[in-house]
Amino acid sequence: MTSTEVVLVGADGCKAGWIAVRREHGSTPRNPGSTPRNPGSTPQVEVFASFAALLKASPDNAIVAVDMPIGLPEFSSKGGRGPEALVRPLLGARQSSVFSIPSRAALYADTSDFTTVEAWYAGHRKASDLARATSDPPRGVSIQAFGIFSKIREIDALLIARPDLRGRVFESHPEVAFCRLNGNQAMQLPKKIRGSINPAGMAERKALLCRHGYDMGFLDQPPPRGAAADDFLDAAVMMLIAGRIASGRAKPFPNPPLADGRGIPVAIWA
């Protein structure tokens, strides 16, 4: 079996910026039907202040799977950009974790660094007004979605400025990833309940990650400063999706991917 060395990176946004789980020299088979025999070096976890810094710390051949929407619609239709409506039915009770992304105009409605709560809510209202004006049926912006707008813009700006990254940085989603790695069966338990970590849900996901090559000692370590325990697990499963993409075993939703107005691919990979 011939193989090529690649660097696999799984990333997720966190309070301090971005958490990344990386295998520096993972060996991945060229044959899409094959399973990697050599999982590569021991994974490492690190937090980066920006997505650009994360990319700079990774070799040019790195494949990055990130839990963040990539590709923005000019006009938002019911159900989202397209990928969301395709993956939600896979997730059963977990489908609420997939939320729709509003238009590019709404994402860029207010790019301020909010220094007060009042400014934050004013920015949210501005984004919601633009989202309603560019959607059918008219729909505002959830607080949850608004909270990651700056991170979506980080990746968007990089993919606009550097088209070469579009074949190396891929959108995924943790619950879709766990589902696909679990034989297309969604996780039974939530990671969080009322905003707090659910230990049973975390244990369910850790057990699945260990079945796919992780060591429990690695997963049980405290997350780096500035990242939460669920961010860490999400980055860990993203790295497995990066491996599936590199080996040709991942599936995009939709297949083939769509493209936004800037030519950026639009798909959730898993």
C-alpha cells in the first residue's frame, strides 16, 4: 500500500482563539477504501490566538478540518446554506446543534471589537436587521450564532485572500463527525445540559474517539488555558475528519459541494 505523509489538524473556536489537535506526521493511505495502518505521531493540543497563527504553525501540506461555517450566502433561504438541511436528519435529538448561518451582509454588519454589553447587543440588533432583510422567510440572528461571527469572518477573510487554502481548510461539525464515526448513529447523550458539561455525554464521545485511535490519557488531560473541555473534544474529532478527508473517505454534504459568491466551497465534511 502506498501512502503519503500529511499533517492532520482539527480545530475549534474557543475563548482564547482557536484550539487545535494535530498529528505532525500522520501517514494516510492513498486508497480511499483503506484504513490507516500508522496513525502517525502522538497528537498534540495547542491554543492559538488567531486562525492565521494556527495555519502559520502548520506545514503547507496540512489538512485542516474546523468546526466553523465556511462559505457565506448572499441570501439565506429556509434551512440554511444547504449543508445544514442535509445533515440535521442524521442527528436526531442532536440536530439543534446545527444552526443556520445568515447572509454575508449580516456577518459583516458590525465588525467592531465590542467593549461594552450595550455595544454587543447593538451589534446583534444590526446584524439581525440585515439578516431579516436578506432572508426568506425573514429570520434574525441567534445570540449563539452572533457570538461566533468574528471567527467566521477570520476564516472567510483568509479564504478570500488565499484561494490556495480552499483545498486544505474544510468545514465540519462535531456532532455530524461523531455520527459518521459511529456507523451513522448519532450520539445518544448531549455534551452539555443547560450550558454545563454533561459528564456522561463527554464519556460517550471519548469512548468513540478511543475506538478510532486516541488514547484516553490524552483525552482526559485538562484542556489548554483558554479552551473548554468540550472545545478540546470537538477539535479531537475534527482531526479524525481531517484524516478522512486526506484519505478520500470523507463525504461532503452536499456532494459535490456548493460554492458561495466568492467561489469558496460550501459543504460540511464528515
